[in-house]
Amino acid sequence: MYRYDASERPPAAILTVQVTNPVSGRKVLLVGKLDTGAGISVLPQATVKGLGLISKSDV
């Protein structure tokens, strides 16, 4: 069963996700919204920079 963030309207399903840089092995845990209708997944820019990832817009 998913947890829900009641501060969202309507309440949103949330889950903890681990994001890992496959080269360095650095990782971070984040709480994210589960949106089954989303066409893409996004990360906060601070997470991308902190893990040393390359943004798709920079590729």
C-alpha cells in the first residue's frame, strides 16, 4: 500500500526512491510523487548536480 501526502489536493501517493549515479556509485534517497499517468520522471536539479549526473538537456 502507498503512503499519501495529504498536503496535496487531491492527496498524492508518495514513495521513497533511491537515485544512484551508475559511474560513481553516489546515491541519495528522495520522497517522490507516484503519478501513473506521467509521461516522464524528473529529478530536482540540486539532486542531479549533487550526484554528478548529466541532465538530458545537456546531452
